[in-house]
Amino acid sequence: MQTTINWQSVKPENIYMNNEKLSKLEQVIKSDYNNINGIVIIRNGHLAYEKYFNGKGRDDCHHVASVTKSVLSALIGIAIDKGYIKSVEQKVLDFFPEYMSDADQQKQQITIRHLLTMTVPYPFEDWHEPLDMLCQQKDWIKYTLELMGENGNVGTFKYSTAGAHVLSAILTQSTGKSARAFANEHLFTPLGMKEIPNYQMNAYGFDDLFGKNVKGWVHDPKGHSTGGWGLTLTTRDMARFGYLYLNNGIWDHNRILSETWIRESTEINQNNYGYLWWLRQEDGLSTYLAIGDGGNMICCIPKMNMVVAISSEFIMNPRDRWPLIKEYIISAVINNQ
């Protein structure tokens, strides 16, 4: 297996894909998925397909929304590999001892693993997290820690973007660096990506946190990089990140992330959710996906040695990307290659 991506055009026999089927992608995207800005397909370490839409190009960055969570998962893994964090079993409040005295027994038992797997109780109903309330706080971490452990039992799946933000703060508490700075040093630069500069946040309104003013990697009022959203990447960078996982943590013959971490992060379970990765098993094919609002996605398909990266403009209720991948990309793979 190649340890980096070959971005040059290659002959079809090197990627074992049906170009006639791939050629239909552009028409389908324009007609049915018109908020897609870019799509990159990597097969067997080679660039199999790359197209951009809506005036975007390969150097344009996109707010990838909750795809940020999967990147943060990798950063936690790297921090554990390097000894900054002991293990996923370390208690969350170990990193915030100032909140320990007011914490009940259940809150004291919450671990990094619970945050990674979205199995922390919160007082809101599942999928109804009040992010607007979080963003109005002066101290997002204090606010979230006060909510953790309420209304439910530890171990039950409940999706929380604020919980992912606590992981970002844990990374900073353990390494002394923001997630952005740590990623630049230990993930982005080693993958050949451009460093993300520290853009100053002038305000914390919708456009600054989620909309048209998002750039670099958003941070909270205390300087913590947002753990659940707010990262901007090019479509090619999304593909690089996915290929790192397919290649068991090796890039350019250098180990960036442990194979153990990747296996644990993407192991199929009853919640179909790993360490901030969505898991899917269908027709005997296992995939793991980083998914963000608007239809941003990194889809890794190990059995086919293929990554599909899709960058999108945010819209409400975007069309599900899986039928596009299944019908026009997976179907284009020539079997047994």
C-alpha cells in the first residue's frame, strides 16, 4: 500500500474503477446535490476522481462542521500515543479539578471514552442540544461540565457537540496547546497540509461561529479550539485525513497515529458510533464516516481501499450523501482489485 496519495492522473487499471460510471457523477451532483462544492475520490492511493462546483477549486477551504469531531478524535489518539494523556479511561474531571468538589458520584465517573463515544448524560433530549445557549456563555467548558451527568445514565448514547468541545479543552490542559496548534504540529503539517493560522475571533454570532465568517479553526472566548465544529479544510485535505486512517496511521513512511487507536475508533458496535466516527455496515461492507452538517463527509471504505471526501455549502436538510456514494461510486469499483 502506498503511504501517501499520488495526486497525478493515472490509468484506470491502477485504480480499478469503471470510468464510465464515474463520469455520471458530475451530472448527478449538479442536478440532485447542488450544494456540493467539491468531491475527491482516492482509490489504492491514487486520485481516481476530483471535481469542484459552485465556483470552488482545490485550494478553497470549507467549513466542514462536525467532521471536526473526527479530526479531534485523532488528536486525542496522538496525545495518548505521545503520553500527554494516560488513556481513554482517565476521568474527565482529572483535567478540571476546580469542579470536583461540586460533582456528584456519576459525574466523577465520566471518562474520556464516554466523551468520545457520546455516552454521557445531558439534561436535553437527544438531537435537541441547545448550542445557542453554549455560544452565549463566557466559559463554555464550565457551562458544559455543569450539564454533564444530568438526566440519564452513563453509557447511553446521546449526541453532544458541547461534549466534543470538552475534549478540545482536555487536549489543551494536557499539552499546553490549542487543538489547532497541536494539530498543525502533529497532524496537519506531517500530512502535507498548510498550517492553520490563529484567526482572531471578533464576535461570537452565528456567522462567526457557523456561517460566512468562519475561517481557520473557530475558538471559544477562552481560546479553546471548537471541538465539535469550526474547522476549515480543503477537499483534498479531507481526503488526506481519511487516507491516513485507511493506511493504519502511516503517512510518507512515518507513523502519525497508532494502528490500535484507529481500530478502536472505528470498531462496529451497537450504537454504530466509534470514537467520534459514524460506523456503517451494509451488504457486507463496513465503512466509517466523518459527517458534518450540510453534507460534508469523509467516507472510508477499507475493503475497497477507498476514501470519498465531499465538501459542501451549508443548507438545511441536505440530501443524504450515502445513496450518491453507493449508487455511483461503490458501484464503479471493479471487484477483487
